[in-house]
Amino acid sequence: MVINERKAGATLTYINLALGFLVSLIYTPILLRLLGQSEYGLYNLVSSVVSYLGVLNFGFGSAYVRYFSRYRVNEEKDEIATLNGMFLIVFSLLGLIAVIAGFILAQYTNVIFGEELTAVESIKAKHLMYILVINLGFSFPSIVFTSYITANERFTFHKIIQLIKTATSPFITLPALLLGFESVGVAISTSILNLVIEIIYAVYCFNKLEMRFSFKKMESGLMKEMSVFSFYIFINMVVDQINWNVDKFLIGRFQGTVGVAVYSVASTLNNYYSQISTAISNVFIPRVHIMIAENDDDSVLTQLFTRIGRIQFAILALIMSGYIFFGKPFILKWAGSGYQDSYYVGLLLLLPVTIPLIQNIGIEIQRAKNMHQFRSILYIFMALGNLFLSIPLTRKYGPVGAAAGTAISLLLGNGLIMNLYNHFNVGLDMSYFWKQIIKFIPGLIAPAISGILMVRFVNLNRISMLLIFGVLYVLIYVISIWHFSLNPYEKDIILKPLNRIFRKSLK
């Protein structure tokens, strides 16, 4: 059942991502045109600041899976109930703190966002902060329920709900836009939808998974142990917020909301790119913790790490190479005029982030081994380096400069130092990993040549040509990778479900 849940979870995740991209493809241009560049930039600017308050969950969500897995192996149901009670109290208090902190920050929007905002934008920013902070506060207790669903490996239900959310979201926000409520309407409608989803998760945990809560016998020692474990995850979260949201904040202060809008279009693409990678690794998180709890074998973990990384690379290389060749005309048609620089911002974000995205299961291996402290410390220096580089680069080059600062810090931290740490300290054979990734090169030659020829000789600014040659490029990539790069295990992953579908169609 667990294996089927993983497969179903991964399949539904990719269906959700495909649907999400399709919805974004249709909905984002409408959103950009109904809101306008400044309004869209303002919404993303406020969202980036509010997201900093999300770090107040202190990484306890990741700690939950680790301790749940430990109790689950030993079938300690009472301890799991106590764990649930402890986390519900902790997250409820943290959510309250986040709301209070957000309301205080809302009183100082002029100080936070600087003088680039107009008087009207400053007032609207305050209203947006109130709405988004309340939404954030309600999301904190919900972490207990989503973590419980993940820890029990009920991926199918979780992904179906996410699928429904993706499909219905535009239909909820679009009426608010058409009625003229602008970014405030988007914030309210999105918050209501999130609250409904969180209630559904809670009901499922109580009724289907028979989730129990116990508020007795809470051990202070366990809380202390989890706090130490979570502290370094918390540092990671702070650094991630700096790396991925400080750019918008700096652009807003030095360039205004228009620059934020340009960066946000590329950031949206980067988010989908990241989600595609994590869709694979997320379903293996409980398995990693159970494997290490039962038998900590570095060679087995290296094999799992490499197997997942190769699958991630095969998919990401298609998207990355496709973006290089078709990204510029795509953005101009999708987002419209005024977003030309979004293509270069996207390149600077997508290229360096590919390295950690094909290695993100290594983060869970570190956490399961309680060896994630170094990564947290490293990420502090990465964040400081990013901030140090991005301030002058943003002042001079705007959104492109901000993205360049992030790119440099990612390449040095994740591309070099983190690989050395995984190899020499965590026990993962990174030499073996990269040798397996390099085996993809023969399969990438034909797509690269075809992409260069298409850019050189085809007018991709025409939508019909962009679609036709985009599909042709995908076919060339798939055929080339299949014949020259994929190993028998990876081919089997693709062929088995196809054969199953074919047999069913013949019955």
C-alpha cells in the first residue's frame, strides 16, 4: 500500500504541476493585465515581506516527521498522541505570535518599503499585510495535520486536495478582480480558499486517520531535543527567505513596484521549476527517516540519492534547456511588453538552483542523521553573501542584478561547499553521483544542436511557430535521452505504467 501511495502521490503531484502550469499559463496574463504592473508588483512585494513571518514556525514541521517515524517504528501510539498535542499547542502559539508581529509591522509600511511607494500604494500595502498575516496565522496549526498526513504517507488524498485547490483558485480570485477589488480582492479570496483547505485536512485526520491528541505527560526533555533539532532547520528557513525574497524587497526599495513585477514573473517560473523537483523527493521523505531509523547504510542511501537525482535531472534538463531556447519569446507573449528582463532574471535563477534541486533528498538524509547543522551555518554565510552582493547589483542593474547576487551565492554554497560536505561528512558518494549525472551528456547533444538551429532559423516570436517547434524540441529531447542517457531502471519506470495502461485498454 505504501509503495502504491508513493507512486500515486508522485503521479498526482505531476498532474497537479501540469494543471498548475496550465492554469498559470492562462490565468497569469489575465492577472497581469487586470492588476497592472505596479499593482502586481505591490502584491508580490507585500507577500515577500509577510513570508518572512512564516519562519516563526521554527522548522518544527520537519521535526514532526522525524519523531513520528521513530515512534511509528516502535508502534508507540500514546507517544504519537502526545507528540500531536505538543505540536498543536506549539504551532497555535507561534501562529498567534506571527499575527501580532505582522500587525505591528503593518503600522510601519513606510519604513519597511521605503520611499519608492506612492501614498496610495502605502495604504494598500498596509491592508494587504493585515489580510495576508491573518491567513498566515491560521496556517500554523494546520501544519500539524499536513505533517500527520505526510508522515502516514497518505499522499493520494493530500495531492487530490491540492489538485482541487489549483483548479478552483482562479475561479475564486477572478470575480474579485473583475469587480475591481484589485490586489486586496486577490488576497481575501486566496485566504478564504486556504482556510477551507486547512479545515478539510483537519477533518480528514480526525475521521479517516483517527488522529489522537494527548495533552498529558508532555516531556520537557523531548521538547528541548526537538527545539535543538529544529533550530538549525529554522536557520535554513530564514536563509531561504533571504535568498528568495530579499531580492523583491531590495528591488522594491531601490526600483519600485514595477521592478518587483518583472522579477516576480521570473520567480513564478522558478517556483514551478523547484516544485517539479521536490514532487519526486517529497514522497521519499518518510522512507528516508524510516531507513535511517532501522539501518543507517550509506551505500544504500547513496543509491537512493543518485536514483532520485537522475530522474530529477532528466526532467529539469528538459525544462532548463527549453527555457534557454524558447524562454524569451514565451515570456514576451505570456507576460507582455515591459517584462523583457524577466527572461534574464529567470536564467540567473534557474541555472544555479538546478544543482540543489537534483540533490534535495540529501537534505532529508542530513536531517534524519541529525547532521543538518552545518548546512544551516553555511546558509547563513550564503544569505549574507547574497545580501552583500545584491544591494549594489540591484542599485545598478535592477531585477537582473538582484538575481545575479542570488545566483553567485547559490553556486558557491550549494554547488561547491554542500557537495563536499555530503561527500566527506554525511557519507554520500558524490563522485559516484556526478559520474551518473554526467552520463546524460550524450543524450543532450542532439537537443542542444536542434535548439540552436531553431533559434537561428525560425521566427519563434510567432505563437504558432513557438508551439510547433516547442513540441518538436520536446520530442527530440525525449528520443535522444531515451536512447543515449536513461538506464534500464529508469526506462522500466516509464514502461511499466504504459504497459499496464495498454493492457487495460485491450480488455
